[in-house]
Amino acid sequence: MLHSIKTTRFNVTVRRIATGCDFHISLFARDEATACERAKDRARFAERISRAKLATLEANGIAVFRVVSSGISPDQSRPIG
């Protein structure tokens, strides 16, 4: 029998520092730290920044994304299907 993994829906807002553009992301994760990392990865993908480019910028001390807010969503419903 499969054991279900307990996940919680989080609402995370990530800001691209250079442009000030905010990404409002809702996702399921085990904890808030994981949700924030996944949200930053989704924002990176939306902005079409490769992982290699992001790693280069961060290695040079340039922050690209910042988590502005995060919290547990009051709506814990799951998509059907």
C-alpha cells in the first residue's frame, strides 16, 4: 500500500529584483522552505533564465529573485484529476 505524503498548499510571492516584477505562485510542498525554493525556480523559468546563468549571477554575488512573502494558503483544496 502506498503511503501518501502530507503536503500543504502555500502562497508565495517572488520578486525579480532587477525589474520589480512580482510572481504570485500557489503550490503544494512539504514545508515552507521547499515551497520558497520551488517558487523561485518557477519564476526563473517564467523569466527564461537558465540554471547556469542564475548560478553564474549568484556566484558573482548578484541576487536575482527574492521571496517577498510566503504563507499557508487558506484554500487547501486539491485539483481534480
